[in-house]
Amino acid sequence: MSANRFFDQPLVLVDLETTGANPLRDRITEIGIVSIDEHGSQRWSSLVNPQQPISDFIRELTGIDDAMVAEAPVFAELAAEVLARLKGRVLVAHNARFDYGFLRSEFKRAGIKFNAPVLCTVKLSKVLYPHEYKHSLDALIARHGLTFEGGRHRALTDAVLLEDFLEVALREHGTLRLHEAVTELVKLPLLPPGVDPQVADDLPEGAGVFVFYAADGQALLLGHASNIRKRVLQFFVPAAKIGKLSRDMASAHVLLQQTTRIDWVETAGEFGAQLVEARLLRQLQPKLNPPQRREQDLCAWLLRERADGLLLPELVELDGFDFSTAEALYGPFRSRREARQLLTRLADSNGLCRLAMGLELKPGRGKGCTACALGRRDNVCVATLPPLAHNARLLAGLSRHRFARWPYPGVIAITEGPQWGSQLHLVNHWCYLGSVHDAAEIPSVLADAAPQFDVECYRLIQKLLKDPAGRVQLLD
């Protein structure tokens, strides 16, 4: 096999229909292949029995239902033929990492290791038509006047559309420009010498968290991204391009060359990625991330009412605290020092009594606090004014620091992601417990969970719950 009109290597244009978006959980329902080499192009397609139900959403999108695939071969029965059609060719697909990831997963289940150079026609469109805003397959159809027979979102129909797009690109840009663009996009990305080059193939293009590790197991850098693969590869650009990176990325470049392992956790979206990131930052303490403060020192102010009605701030530790019972909790703070600094600022800016705030242990001259003894006119002192006056200023000053009360009776599941790839994030009393794709996994996660309050998770969850928009399920 040799050159063809589009490139100097044979191509295989592929489109898959699947039961969902996750190659580890979902399965292929149809394969469409267009093989292109010096002999021209050949077309082949087959329905595939996914051995799992097809959802109503997918059925409406693709027109493929359970009855259509009931008698179709499973992928393992097609594996040899599919491999023969793919082997030795550049795999071309629209959003190629999606199709490539599913093929690799299906081959792996069949006991076959599969790798191929990959060309994404979304990226090719962006390179050749940089001034265009949209690059979906529907956008290419509309922009270039592509026509097709059969239904959209059927595998062979969409694979043939990719061939038509290549024909347009060749006609409008010429052989040399098309070859240059394809060569650049097919080129393997650079990784540190200690990392298995195969990792570049394995990195997913969805949301999640990534971690770089050194040979001794020390975590070097941890981050979250909406596209894990794109973000990870940005750290390993050639040294000549370092000047185009941010200052932080440039300074980390040398240390990251010590990376020998890259791990990642996929999530359904940005919210889940941030939850996982907060947990792993605390656990791993990566070298290049800002140092994480000790969570065991977390505390908050709890207002308790004295017999005469005066509200007194009492510092409580958040480890094991029952947030459902707190009506007047303010914080959280990462240390006692940070908590007392807030009271000091409030005392100074709001004229509060340092005795009542616990900032002074003994009265000053007379029975009042120091500020009262010094004659501060704006000061409210419990020695001279009723407790209600002091309470009013204290509550006004603390209002923006109020700790949100947990609004549910127990554990909730926060749904994130599209219908075909959603994820459930389990939360109880502001503590992130874990995430699942299948509700059947919830009992095991709850049984193994060791709830630990985390400030960043609290802030993320609190922000989302201000507008839950139907994403919250209360678990019994």
C-alpha cells in the first residue's frame, strides 16, 4: 500500500455509532469504514451487537435500536476483519479520539492490542479553515455543500462524508498544503524520555484530573482540565516554544522532564474534575502545586447565647462536626490564627467589644474593654451598652462569612454530564464522598466512604447548590 490523492500513506476513514460516550463502559453498535489507497476507495460497514441495551436517546439520535442489533455479530466476531481493514493505515475520523478510544477498548476486550497514527478531521478543518467558527460534521456539510444518502448518524454515511470533505480540501487547498497539514496533525507528540510513548495515545480528550509522577513515586504536578490530553501535552512542547508558554509553565518545564508516569481520572465535566482535584491535592501534595494547608486544623466560629442574651463566639473544630445542627456557624478557617484574625478585623472595623469577642481576657480600666477605656466613640462595649447593640454589630460583620447550613436530610447525588455519559457525585454535609456512573455502584461507595471536610469542595458544592437546576437527587 502506498500514496493516494490525499496523503502519502493509505488512509482508513472510520465512523462508529455507540451506546454512549464512555469507551470503558459503552459499546459499539455500528462500524463504517472507507479504505483509501493507490487502488481507490472501498466501503464496508456492519451493525454490532453491543450486548447492552440501547437508550431511547441513542435510538432517536442514530435510528439504531435493540431489535436491529439483536442478530448482529458481537465485536469479537468482527475483530479480525476490522483489524485487517485498519492495519497499516492512518485512521481518520471526526473527533478522532472518540472513535479511536472505542476501537482500542473493543480490541482490548478481544485480546488484541491496537495502535495507529490518527488524523482528526475536526482539527484538519480548523487548520485549513481557521476563520470558520464551527467544525462539526453538520457544519462541514452546510459549509461545503456536502450531500449524502442514508441517515445522518449512521456509520457508513458519516465515513463517506469524511471522504467528501477531503475531496473539497484537496480541491480548495491543493496537494502540497493538504499533505503538510495532515503530516503535522499525524505527528506524534513529544513526551519526556522516561514516559512510555504509548501514553500519548491513551490520554483521553474529556474532562478530568491528571497527575505527573517522578521515578521515586513523588507527584510532581496535578491539575484538572476540560480536555485532559490537550492540557497534558501542552506541558511537553519543544524547548524552542517555551517562550510562548506562561511563566509558570515555562518554569515547570525542566522539572517535568523528570516525569516517568502520567495518571489521570476521567470525569463527566468540570465540576467533577474540580472535586477530584481538591481531594487529590490534599492526598498527594505535588511539588509544583502550591502547598496545601493542613485540613485537620479547620475550624469555625459558633455563636452561643449567654444568659443575658449576649452572643459569644466559640471556636469549634470542623473534624466530625455535625453541620446539620449549626444555626449560627461562621467560617470555615484553616487555622485558629486565621479565625482570630477575622474577629480582630471585625472588632476594629465595627467597634466591637474585645471582651465579648474573646480577644481580651481581662477588663481594662473600669469594667469595659481596652477600646472603651481609651475612649473610642464608635466602640460598643458590653460594660456600657445592652447586649442587643453588640449583637447587631457582630451579626452584621459576620454575615458575609456565614457557613451555609446543609440543606438536605442526608446524602445527595449531583448529576453532571450529558444523558449518555452522566456521572453522579455523592455528597453529604458538604463532604465529597465519590463519583459513580451507575446508580448500582452507590451502596459500595457509601460503605467505603470516609467523609472528610475540605474547604475547596465545600465552596464548589455550595456554589453549585445555589442554582441546582434539577441536578440534585436525594438518596434514601
